[in-house]
Amino acid sequence: MSVEPNRGAAGGAGAAGTAASQGADVATGGLVQRLGGRLAFGGDYNPEQWDEAVWREDDALMARAGVNLVTVGVFSWALLEPEEGRYDFGRLDAHLDRLHAAGVAVDLATPTASPPPWFTLAHPDAMPVTADGVRLVHGSRDTYCLAAPAYREAAVRIATALAERYGDHPAVAMWHVHNEYATVCYCDHAAAAFRTWLRRRHGTLDKLNDAWGTAFWSQRYASWDEILPPRATQWHRNPALTLDYRRFWSDQALAGYREQREAIRAHSPGRPVVTNLMVPEYQVLDLWAFGREVDFVGIDHYPCGPGIEAAADIAFGGDRARSFGGGRPWLLIEQGTNTLYSGDRVLPKEPGDVLRHSVAHIAHGSEGALFFQWRQSKAGAEMWHSAMVPHAGPDSRIFREVTGTGAAVSRLAEVAGSRVRARAAVLHDSDAWWALDVQGTPSAELDYHGALRRAHRALWDAGVTADFAHPAAPGLDRYPLLVAPALHLLSETAAAAAREYVRGGGTLLVQHFSGVVDEHHQAWLGGYPAPALREALGIRVEEYRPLAQGEVLRLSDGSTGTAWSESVEPAGATPVTTYTHGMLAGRPALTRHSYGRGTAWYLSTRLDDTAYGDLMVRLTVEAGVPPELTPPLPGVEAVRRWSPDGTRAWLFLLNHTDGPLPVPQAPGGHELLTGRQVAPGELRLPARGAAVLRQEP
């Protein structure tokens, strides 16, 4: 199986939706309408793990917590189809009827992320094969090959059976395809599908050989059958082949999603169909392409550190989710009640984090806050994953915080349908990520998502809400400021778009080792970056010079650079900061170039955190992008959502410190969480708390 590519440039916050979407009536607005005008609150519900006495308690506790939406059926394939072609829907019938009677709507999932044991025995060739050639067997989730015909057919069959039975069930408010795509496979099914995809992409073997540079290392292909996935081999794999395989696999996942979506739509028109995306690097997916195909973006997000790190990470995930959906409201489908990930540790959240994290997601555009899961499992691989009802039961801090959060989310109903307006954007392209992630790059410190996070964090620290945008998307000129932290791969079209953005009046910051290869992973010649971008930046990079681990370069303004350096020749640009020693002494580290009506900056090293933050503040000032709260208050995050007609706004203020804080900069307005009217300058945020001010400009 294969699919025509549907990837790339159409992404970007503010874009005009998707042709595949059924329209606004089935987007988040349709969901909110089915929830009685309320934002969504709830989580994954797995009643099959419990008995009838627990179900009765669940009904009472959900009412107490304000739960109005639960995800059902994600991992139920073995129960729903106990043997191939025989379905048993009795228990699911009862649960949906029970939930509907209790006033709880259902996000009904297709269970295709966990094929049952019988599938393994019947179709062993549909089990995934690793790059090392090991075929995996049943025993975990995500054990399947997306390119295997037997798996794709079985997935569509179960999705069709569910849609036929529950397509018009009054409990079903939305559909949830699969779970956290996608396992990557390197089997013979995948190889055959890859060859079909390559024929469609490249047309002829001559064009493929040229694109992949197969004259190197005697790799020229004389037959399509000679081409294999990037399996384990002696040393470095062909980087262009590896890049194309990641593109192909993303398209496989998208094809699988589309097939199930269309099967559902045939029997359940008018209800949104989504899947839950993981951000940032868990999935080998082009999330821009998925954003165009889902009725609205849904994500699972688990912060990667405690305290202020969690707060910044939530903003990063929320801004990406909003951007992948073209600026439309989105939905947080999973978060952990008491789960933070930090290296090899699962850390607990502090008191107040459940509320503040949930409100933060809503601030960045989510139409609610869901969790994984409702009740903590007493057995199984995720028995230690936190839940809304923990092992300790409802008489616990966690459930009390969940109940308080449910009440708070119910008070925010009026923000439904409103949007975040960002005036800065970080450029993000899956191709650039995949191209930088191949073997053979000059430094292991070139971390694509690390660079994206750092750029977004610097804007966040400056009090500026940012979108993400694809470098070739239309309409980039709506952002006065663009930051390109890691555009390793840059097509001629995207490079020209960057040049015209600056010419038209935009401010652009490009960072080191960007624009060095084209869309085929071939180096741009004549100096870096791509010619059109060189023109806008007014520089030419002659040589890159990665730094040794721990090496620090002192710059002329007293700041420092690490990890990377480059020999930059000004070609119209003005050096702002220079290197002070070694071969690069006197050469520019940071340049500024006036081009047309705009300004392009180039940074050829990794600045220390303080200097990088100062640079970002300078750029926001020069570009006319003010912070949401003026001046910014350390430890306080401010995000604004606007009604579609611009007549009303809601200012979300989040206190990420351990003490109460007065916010003299805050305007007056009606505070939704407490129901109080607040005069200008009189708002006081509780420790690790939040406030939401309604404003009518």
C-alpha cells in the first residue's frame, strides 16, 4: 500500500483550514456545541479494566469532578473483536448508554494501535521489523506494520464496524482514530510500498539516482527492486534515501488515518474525526500534513521537566498544536495528572500544577483539558501512570485537585471558539528535522528540536506569544518577526520566500548551519546558505567550524558561543558581534543586514542563554512585537485569546512561582475563575495559580 504525498508548504497558523476537513460545523465548535457550550473536561476511560461496582462509583465521581467527555475504546480491540470477523459490542453498548444517561459525552476511539493476539498468529508478516532485521511479536502496543495489507484491511474493518453501530449514537461527540501514530517498520511490505512511493515522487530511476547522489559509494540503482529501506548496514546510510523514507513513512501513517476517517464519515457525518498527535519528536510524522487532514488538531502532552521548565514546555506544545491546525482552536486529549518526565525519572507535580497546567493549555488555544486516564490501572504496563482517580482513590490530593480543575474549566466556557493572535513565529519544517537527523552530520550537538525549543523559550521569556510556521507557507508577512533556528534543509522556494519576507518589511533571524542542503539533501554550492537567503542576509558562509565538546568562544561584546562556529564573509551585512580569538578572530559572529524594507540577522554560533535572550528582546523591540504584559513580570506568563470578531479578549495570567504575586500591569476586567470584578492594577495571583480576565476593547 502507498499514498500520494500530501506534505509541506501549506502549513502555518492562520492558514485557511483544510480541504479534507468537513468544515467548521465539525471542528471544535461542533464539539463544544455537543457538550452544551462547555469546554471539554475528562480523559481516557477504560471500564473494561473494572467491575460493575467500580462503574457505579465512576458515575458518581465523574459528576463530582465535572467530567463531560471521556475517550473510550482506545485499547479494546481484543474485546471488541475476540476473533477475526466476529464482533462483541455488548459491553460497549452498555457503557455508551450508561455514560450518555449520566450526561457524559464520548470520544469514541478506533482500537487499531493495539492489534489483538489472534492478529499476530493469523498475520505474522504484519508484525513490524526493526532496522536491524528483528521481527517483533505481540506483547506491547503499537506492534504492527502500517504498510502490511492485512493490518490496513483489519484496521478499516474494525473502524467501519464501530461507525456502523455507533455513528449516530447520542453519546458520541467525536471520533478518535488510532493512538499516537506511528511505529516505523523496515519489512518487505514496507520495502514494496516504499518503491511505489518513490516511483510517484521521482518518476524515473535516473531522476532518483540524481536526487540521491548515488554516484557516491557505487550506489547507482538499475532497477526499482534493488532499493531497500534504510536498514542496518556497515556504516553511514545514504542521507537522501533516509530522508525520503521518513517522508514516505509519514505518508503511510496519513494514508492509514484517511482510510479510517473515511470509513467513519460514511456512517457518522457531522461528528469530528481526529487523532492524537504527540509533540515534539516522538512521531516520525509531518504534523503540518496531519493538521490539514484532521477536523481539528488533538495532542497528547507530557511536560519534560518540573517547575518553570514544565510551564515553558506546555507553551511550546500548545503553540505548535495551534499552528499545525492553521490557528484554529485545538484539543488537549491527554496530559498526566501527576506525571512529569525528566530524563529517566517520572516526577510528581507540585500542588496547583493540575489546575495551572490545564489552564495554560486552554490559554494557548485548547478547547478543554483531558487526561490519561480516568482511573489509575491496578495492573498492566502503565499501572504507575498517574490518573484522575489514583490508586489511593477519591480521598486524595490528586482527585481534589482534579475536582477543583473541573470546576475551573467549567467557568471558562465563554472562551470557546476564541483564538490566539501571535505576531512572531518560529519556522519549523519536518524535512529540516529529518535532514539534520541523518548520520554523518558534523556535530552531535546539532539538535533540531532543542534549537526550536530554545528559540521558542527565548520569545516566551520575553513575554511574547509565538506561532510556528512552515518556511514555504503563504502569508508569512503577517508576522513582523520570524526566527529560523534550525532550517538545515531549505528548498529554493522556501529560500525565495524568506528573501521576499525580508524585502517586504519583516525581521528575520537565521541561525547557524541553516539552508545548507536543498530538498534532495544536496549541498547548496558557492557558499552557504541557499543563494536567495544569502542575498537577504547579506553574508556568505565559506566554512563551518564545529567546536569541541565544552569549547567556549569569547565574543567581542563579552558574550560567549559554544557548539558551533562559522567563517562568515559580510556581503552587505554589518557585523554586530565578532569572534575574538583563533582563526575566526575579527570575523562576524552575529550580523545585521537591511534588505528592502526589512532586516535580516544571521547568528553563526550558539550564544549563551543570557545573550540569546537579550538578542531576542532586541529583535522583538525592533520588529514592533510587544509582550502581552508590559513590562513582563518574571514568573508570570500572559497569553491572550480573542473572539473571532475582535470585540472581546481574555487575558490568561499564570503564576509559575511559589508565592503570591501582585500584577500591577494587569488591566481591569471580570475574572472568570473567581467571578470577581478586578480594577486595573489590583490583580493578585495566588501561588502557582491563574487568573483569566475578560476584556472588551
